[in-house]
Amino acid sequence: MTQATPSSVDAFDLILLGTIGLGTVAWFARRQLADKLFGTSDNVASNKPVTPQAPKRERNFVKVMQEQGRQVCFFYGSQTGTAEDYAARLAKECSQRFGVSCMTADIELYDLSYLDTVDEDCLVCFIMATYGEGEPTDNAVDFWEQFITDEEPTFSQGGESLENLRFMIFGLGNKTYEHYNAVSRILDSRLTKMGAKRIAERGEGDDDGSLEEDFLAWQETMWPAFCEALGVDETSAKKGPRQPVYNVESLPTYEKDDIYFGEIGPKPKPGSKPIYDAKRPYVAPITTRELFQGTDRHCLHVDIDISGTNLSYYTGDHVAMWPTNSEDQVLRLAGVLGLSDKLDAVISVKAVDSTASKQHPFPVPTTYRAVFRHYLDICAVASRQSLLPFVEFAPSDAAKAMLETLATDKDAYRLQIAEPVRNLGEVLELVMGPGAAPGAFSAVPFDLIVESVSRLQPRYYSISSSAKEQPNTISATAVTLAYEPSPDRTVFGVNTNFLYRIHLQHQADLPTGHLPAYDLAGPRQSYLNSEGHTDKLPVHVRRSQFKLPRNPNLPVIMIGPGTGVAPFRGFVRERVLQKNEGKQVGPTVLFFGCRHSEQDFLYKDEWPELFATLGDESRLITAFSRETDHKVYVQHRLEEHGQEMWRLLENGAYIYVCGDAAHMARDVQKMFINIAVQYGGKDEQRATEFVKSLRSTGRYQEDVWS
């Protein structure tokens, strides 16, 4: 997933960003829409369409806790749904295992100024993901700016002290980023400074390693401290029957127009003009074209038409595409659960807990088929902890034993599930062995599936077009993902293969070999054009701070191998537009790397004219790794042109890096440090500090993924 990064700005930009903060504009628009509709930004539909007269949610979370008799509140700041899942899992164990009444809460939906009124015998737990380069997630922006970055926050009683607050924190991050778990660390420090008391060690999860194992390890030390703080006898923890989190109701009668067949957001009122955002994506017309030549790998250029909508973007932003799960995986999971003949049955799903942030995990009423196709991430690797509740429903002693081993033995889980990348349906098939009868796990209640499998999330792509050049068209660049974790298994990327199947509709010669099948028509055939072909996809725009300098005369150095070149196509095209408008445009240098100049040289036909327009000081520098006896990468080309790059840096150049965080981005940073040593006359420490200063002032930016 593409990450947002610090923006490239001058002094005025830095002041503005400090005032506004990442994501505030997007948050404000989303919040206003949600408040109008439901008093909440989690406006999924109930059995009947939501009306503007629906009651508003109580914003004082302490009042809700007191009225409902809740002793613990689990707040989550989540970008992709993982932190939300973790908060729900903790809340379930809190109530079921220890008998402590609790609630989960989207941090966006409540007024955190009431933190100073939390009862002394209560606890607040924060499950907070760090987004991009040390930023809060979109739903945590308001809380962050009001109470964390504000040096003098004011709470509900008029003071700045949180002496009565007891809290716990688990952070989700990625060690390939410089500001690893910055949100949880800053939050911990800030709350402590305001007098709050952390009652357990702060937990940190690394998504580049094993986030799930980090989370489980943290719980081993957290629960004893939790029990001590609340006066709970840990040794008498309950081991009773599972308590459902959701209630699933079959609906024998319904209005067909009310059913959600995979639509993401609420249905618009007749005659109203919808506002499209992350809660209600726009089903946009798309066109695709193949970029690779002479190879069995595939890369698509996707143009997305946003004409006539409220959607807009800035060069460097991200586009989110909402995927559809393959029919192969839909039928697999339905088959093993004994739901093959019930896929079109209509159901409603609602949280058992009336205080849950989301009363409905996805739009309802819906069908089992829509849930598997559009709402649950059934292709995701099954987590170790999520497997344990399935043990009691296994149909044989052998299956029970194997499933329990996979759920409790780290090495067995790694070898059988994590490394082979097996999803829940595949795991359940695995424990039954070959030749198992369909419906082997038909005893599993569907609420356990909803509870155990995360929501299907949008996939984010760096926008590869210029907003100034084509404001009504968003371009994206996507490699079709398919890899073999073992010789007998191929794992297909969910969204990129869906895109590829859309693309193949217009091809005379179809590729050989197995490709996943998809329902291309979409909910209510909304993805089809007038000719019956799929040419639409749900999308929304996510703001990024990966931006060109405000002053176009400043030099820019861009490093983007593979699809990392995507945002730089937009940057270069925008600089060309500025040049054609008569503006002074500084040197523009792009380092691009790929395997072969004749196979995967992205946008090869566009670069000559673009750089010719920019002039002699601007150029494209390539690295083709498979065309020489030894592999040549972008960092090697950067080293070759080190003296020239240092001269540009002395003239105020901005550095942009896009692509792999774990290897390429680290190697590029090391190379810039080496350049500062070799051509800047600095020692290693001063060179490292120099690069850090570039980052802190917005002159060194990364849009990277792991």
C-alpha cells in the first residue's frame, strides 16, 4: 500500500501544515456528511435507508460508559482496519475472559475532551496505527490536533490535567519507516506529561515483521497488569462458551430495493447529489492499457473519469480502488461452510453491544454472496488467534487437533499458513485433508465468520497524472500481482487481478493458464457500460503530502524504480505544463529502474518529449538490472551522478523517493549520506544529520511501501 509522506513545502507551507494537519480537509468533509446523515461518520445502512432525522450519537464517551456500566473503553485509530480489529478482539476478551464490561470506540466519533472525567476505577486503551511518515490515521486527526499537538489543550473541566486517567497503548507501525510507531510513542509521552498513568508496558507492532505475533506477545504482559489495575483475579478467568459479537438474522421477507448487493456506502436519496468520499466511493468509468511488452508480467495504466463529481485531487495524492474478491475464493469459503446453496439468502448483521462504534459491520440487509464478494477480506492470511474459536466446530478429532496446533504453535502456523499465504477457506480445507465432503465446517455460526475475518479494504495507488493537466481524470499504474510461495501454490493479488480481468474483456487473445474468475458486473450490474462490458470501479481520493515544491524554479531529484515511477509521471507532466505556461522551472532529474529496456520500461514513449521540453538541465537516468553481467539499480546510478546531485542539493533541490521501503528506499538514503560525505566534505555523523534535516524541512520525501 502506498503511504503518505511529509510534503514538499516552503516556510509558508510548513506553517499551514502545522495549523491544518494531515487529512483535516478530508476528515472535515467526511464528518459533515456523516453528521448530516446519522450523527456519525460510520454511516452504514440499517434495514431501512437512513434518514436525516436519525438521532445523533452521544459524543461524551464517559457518559456512555457510565450509563451502560462500562469500565473500559478501547479507542482505535485505524487506516486499513487492523487497529479496529485489534480493539474489537481486546474488548471481546476483556468481557468474555475477565467479565469486565467494556466498549470499543472509533476515536473520530467521540469528544476526547472528556478524558479528564473518566472515573478513577476505569481504564482507557488506545490502539493507534501510525500512517505514512509519523502521522495519525485519518480518523484520529481531530483528536491529534486538539489534544496532542496543541501545547495547551483544554479538557471538559477547563484544565489541562489528566491525573485521574489510567491508560494502555498498543501501536501499529512499520520499521521500514523512519518514524516507526510515532503516534503511539508521542501519545504515550503526551498523556504521561499531562498526568495520566500508563498501567502496562506500551506495545508496538511491526507490520514489516509479524504484527500479529507482536500483538499477541504484548497481551501476555498486558493482561496481568490490566487485572491488577481493575482488581480482577486473573487465575479465575472465565473459560465459558463463546459469546457472539454479532447477531445474524435471516430475513424471509424484504424489499429488494433495500438490499445491499455489495454497494459500499449508503444509497443516495432520490433527487439528491451524492458527496463521494471514503464512506461513499464513486463508481467511476475507467479505461485500461497494457504497459509491459514481451513478458508474461502485466502492468496496467488505468484512467479514471471523475467528471461531474465532487471528487478532486492534487498531484501526488493517492487513489483508492475498492476490490472484488474472486469467485474462486467466494465459492471455496461458502463450500467449506455449507453455504453454497444459501449464497443469495438475505440476512441482517448487527452488533450485540449497543455501544459498539459500528452497529453494522457492513451495509445491511445483504446476502451471503455479497458479504463474501465485497465486504469481507476472505483472501487475507488467516491470523493465528482467529483460528482458535473454530476448533470446537471441527468435524473430526484429527481436524480439531491440527487446527488447535496451527492456532497455538508459532512454528506450525508459520510453516503451514503464514509462509504459504493461506486464507481461512484454505486453512479449513487443509485441516480436513484431501477428499473432504463439502460443508465440513457447516456447524460454524456465521457471526463467527463476520467476527474473525476483517473488512475488505480499498487498495491505494499513487496517482500518476497531473491534476493541473487533467483535473477530471485520475491515472494509476498497477502491476498485476501473482506469486508462488511454494511450487504448488499461486497467490493472486485481489484488486490487480480484478483490474486485469476487466482489461482482458477487450482483448482478442486471452492468456493461457489459470486466472481467477470474478463477477465483473458489480452490485446491481453497476460496473457495466451500455455495451455490457465492465468499465467502472468504486474509487475515492486520499490526500497525500507528497507534493512538488511551491516554487517551480527549485530543482527536484526523483528516484522511482518500477511502479515507483507513478507519481513522478504526474510530477514531470506538471513541470512541463508549468514550463509551457512560461514559468521558470528548475532542473528535473528522474532516476528510473526496471529489468529490461524493451519489456518493463514504464512510459518509455512519453519521456523523450517531456524532458526535451524541460531543457538540457533536466533528464531521465535509467538503470536496467537484467541487461548487464551485474545488476544495476537506481542507487548505483545515483552514486555515478553524485557530484551533480550534490550541486543540485546546494541549490535547494527537493528529493523524492517512491517504491520499496525495505531495501530500495534505505539504500537510496545511504547513498545520499555518502554523497554528502564525498562531495559535501562532511563526516558520517554530520552527513546523516544533514539528510535528517532535509526530511524535517520537507526537502526529502518518501512515498514508499513494504
